[in-house]
Amino acid sequence: MANKKIGSQTIMLENAPSIIGVSSIVGPKEGQGPLKDYFDLIINDMYYQEKSWEKAERKMMKEAVEMAIKNSKIPYNAIEYFIAGDLLNQIISAGYTARDLGLPFLGIYGACSTMAEGLALGAMIVDGGFADNVVIATSSHFCTAERQYRFPLEFGTQRPPTSQTTVTGAGAAVISSKVDNPRITYITVGKVIDMGEKNPNDMGTAMAPAAVDTIVKHFEDTKRSQDYYDLVVTGDLASIGKDIAEDLLKEKGLNLSNRYSDCGLMIFSPYQDVHAGGSGCGCAAVVFCGYIYKEMKKGRFNKVLLVTTGALMSTTSTQQGESIPCIAHAVSIENL
Amino acid sequence: MANKKIGSQTIMLENAPSIIGVSSIVGPKEGQGPLKDYFDLIINDMYYQEKSWEKAERKMMKEAVEMAIKNSKIPYNAIEYFIAGDLLNQIISAGYTARDLGLPFLGIYGACSTMAEGLALGAMIVDGGFADNVVIATSSHFCTAERQYRFPLEFGTQRPPTSQTTVTGAGAAVISSKVDNPRITYITVGKVIDMGEKNPNDMGTAMAPAAVDTIVKHFEDTKRSQDYYDLVVTGDLASIGKDIAEDLLKEKGLNLSNRYSDCGLMIFSPYQDVHAGGSGCGCAAVVFCGYIYKEMKKGRFNKVLLVTTGALMSTTSTQQGESIPCIAHAVSIENL
């Protein structure tokens, strides 16, 4: 079979699988932000009636998947794979959700790049004819992430202004061979870029070069012009990282101007005390499955490049003096 | 495009991608075991000249990948994707290896099932025409796993007899559209099975039902007879889990008798003080990339079903009283 790769890192999906259903569930703070009317469910309790934040996170993921399948209007047993990952050690949100769903499961990890990694793998599996319907999901939770990566919330530690606020939320999408809009047309799988940044309280700065590397490769490989997309949206660079990304893009000759935005800035208002902005796998997941998807359905956006970005370090690697390896994957989603 | 799925959970790979090169690197204890002559490299220092065990683990993974590419006799720049995962939080062995390799990277997590998950995804990507050559890898290290999942080795904690010994090792395989033996013909992606086991010191018991579920589905879906394979090999159930798996298989009407073995038993001799046997992603990786692959090349084995098994809990989920969700993926590897 002919290799469907174009350029150095991009794949053209010949059959352009459709995203036939999505859903988004968010926490209280996200539910007060500017995108509040786009989410399917806003929970008002960080425990979501569970005994731990970890159990609350996986409950959000499970319900998001069930809701996405319902919204896709195909029967539950038509779903062939569940592809998911999250920020927690051993991706337990995804693993326990897979147990409860009873679907064949492929676990992935890409830190906050997980949403595009899931869309990319799901799209390849459908485009390659290995399944007709797969569901992908990712989640994050402010309290589980703080406990695991930084300090238990009970410490009341003050976070520096460069730090980002992990989004409490879960998003899920059903990718299908059924023809409908929007569709996944190209994917650009990223390389790990590490510019030597070591500050775990400033992920935006660390991740910006990875986002730019993947965006530049995507435009080079597809030979699309810089005004092709209605929206190029990075996952969660937030205020500091987005500024750096814009500068780096211009240096590379790409001027996306007001077509470029970042999910970490879109999800919260600057008045919400979220420091540099939003982050976490859930951030890009709910902004895409909430706002972007719905605006694509209405035709306000017709061509979107979703570029989710991940910082692949752990607390152990940081303690051992390592810098932060970052990655970004791009998925071209279009109304055809 | 026609769905290539057969039965409920199995995919037939129309083009049957080849495994054109592999490599295996192991630690000192594995290098004294019965398979010692099959490994490409035995390190005699658990630090492998690095400052931490974590850095040693990723050095093994990086060298295993480079050696597998060299053994495959294709140029380095012909490799299009690096698909990898490991046991460490945020799969840092894979993430830092991806940084050093400079290849487009897809991170996966399936605990000790990672080897088959990587082979499955790599085979789908090649079979679907999205790449001509991908390299997959996984690793584990006794000291990094003990520190993260149980106790720092410095404590000198005594482990119970049901516990398994995490294999120190890394394995890598190049999957290619080039026609050569052995080839990947079918994959069965597993569901999460959780029978309520909660003892993190007895993974074999927890994982056996997941292995059996996937093996039974594979035979049902492919309609192959119970004597089709020369070898059906589970990842790392070790002595306790393998006995349970054999009983459960017989209950389901599958009598694999002496065609069935387990990597966790094959890698160590019973005289090596490894408790129930070997475990860790690296276990199935080095047994496959060392012993099984080489014996397939010689024609001693022509049809192998590799079924790697993973326990998807974390220390947090165990502390929160959760049982252990387990998974197994099966890959049919054949000389055609």
C-alpha cells in the first residue's frame, strides 16, 4: 500500500474520518468562564459526589464518553475501541474508565498533548479500516494534578504568576467512518523539543517551541498558506507561552495574526485568578469538544488546526535536574 | 474502506507488516538466566554508568532502539515514528528517549502490556499505509520500579513470595512494510478485566483473568484451533498467575498444554531468588526480542501468539482502596 505520508511528518487521511459526536464536562471555575454556555455539564463540586478527587476525575471521563456516544447517535456496541489518557500516574483515570466502559482499550500518554494524540491515533485506526467507530477521551482535575505534581492543596502553597491552572474537565469524541462534518483530514505527529527549560512552574515557556515546530512542519508538509485555517489553536501555552509562540512563528515566517489562539487563554477570563491561564489535558479537550466543535457545526469555523502541547517530565526527572522535554501534535479538522 | 475486524475484538492485518529488526538489553540478573545467550547486550552495573537508575533505564531504551534500527539494516532516517512506553510515572524513559532520538513520538501506557500495545499500534500504522517503518520500544528497571511502586531499595524491605521481580531490560522492534519474516498477522486488543484483586504484591493472580479473556477472544475470533500456534506466551504472569491462567483456559475449553508458556518464568531460573518470577514491561520485551524472535528466524517457532499483560493501578488507586484493573493484548506473529 502506498505510504500516505506527505512531507516529513504529516499524514493525509484519504477517507477523512468524521467526528460524529463529542461531549465536555467541566468544573465550577471553568463553568464560570467565557465558554460556559458551550459545555454539556458543569459540576459544582470538585468531588463530584465521590470520596476522592481522583474518583471524581474518572467519573467525569466516564460520563463524558457515555455522553459523546449518545450525542453521536450510534449504538454503544458499535464502538470498537476506547483510546484515552490523562495526567495521573499510570493514567488511572483512563484505566478505571476503561474498566467501567467494557470496551477494548488502548492507553496513551502525551501529557497535555493527549487530545491530539488520541484524535490522531483514532483517525488512523478508522482511516486504515481497522474500525468504524472509536471513542477517544482525556481528562484533568485541578486538585489531582496539584497533589501529584506540586503540593497537596491543604498546604496552601502560593503559586508563582507564571504557573498555569489545571483545568478540571473531561472531553470525549467519537471518530467514525460515517460521512459527516467535521472531518479529520491531516495529522502531524510531533517530535520532542527540549530547549533546556527547567522550571516546572512555567510550562508555557517550555512548550512553545514544540508547538511552533509542529505548526511549521504542518504548513511546510501540506503546503497550505498561512491564511488557510480559520483558527489555529494551541493546547495550553497560556499567556506567557502564547506570546513566545507568536514571536517564534513570526521568526519562521508564519504570520497567523488573529487566526491564532490558545485554549489555555480561551477557557478562563483574565479576571478569574488563574495566573498564566489554563492547562492540563482537559483544557484542550473541553475547549475543542465544547466551543470549537459546536462552532464548526454552525459553520462559524470551517478549517481548524488543533495543536495540543505536552510537557513530558515527571517530578522525579525534575528532582534529578533534567530539563523539560515537550511535544505537540497537530490535527487538521475541516468541514468538507 | 472495509472494516478489517473479524469477530468481536480481532483485526486482520491485510498486508501483514514484518518485524525486520529487534534488539534486547538486560541487566546483570537477567544476564545470568537461562536466556542469557539470546540478548544483544548484558549490562553489569544497574546504574549503567549514569547518575541515577532512571537515567540508566532510558539509556538502555535508547541503545535498544538504535541497535534494533541497525539490526534492521535500514537507514535511521527511514524510521517514521517512535512508539514507546514504560512503567515510570509520565513514561519518562520513553519521553527522554524520544528527545534523544529526534523521531516523531507517540507515547503509550499499558503497564506490562505495553510491548503488545506497541506492536499492535505500530502494525496498524504500517498496515494502514501511514508509514513504511516504525520502531517500538519498552523498558523496565528493577530499582526504578521498586522505588516508585513499593519501597526504596535502601529500606531493605522483604518482599512476599507472591511478588514478582521487575526485569531490568529494554527491547525494541522495527515494524516495516518490507516483506520479510516474521510478520504480524492478527491483533486482539484487550478489555480491562478486574476480578476485585487488591494485593499489589500479587500481580499474577490479578492479571491471569485478563490474559485468558484476550486469548479466548483471539481463538474465537480467528477460529484457529488450540494447536495452531507453536507457542502462546503471556507477558509476565509468573508462577502463580500462569497456574491460574492454565486452569481458567481449561475451564473455557482451551487446552494449550505445553504450547503455553510465560515470559516471567522463561527469563529467570527458579534458583535465582526472584520470588514468583519476572515482571515489568521489559520482561516480555526482551524475551520476545531476544529469545522468541531469534528462534522464529531459525524456524524453530513459526507461529507465536504474544499476549502481554498489564496491571493498570497506581500507588494512589491502591491507597484509595481500589482493586486492580488488568488488560492483555495479543499479537499473532508468524513466518509466512
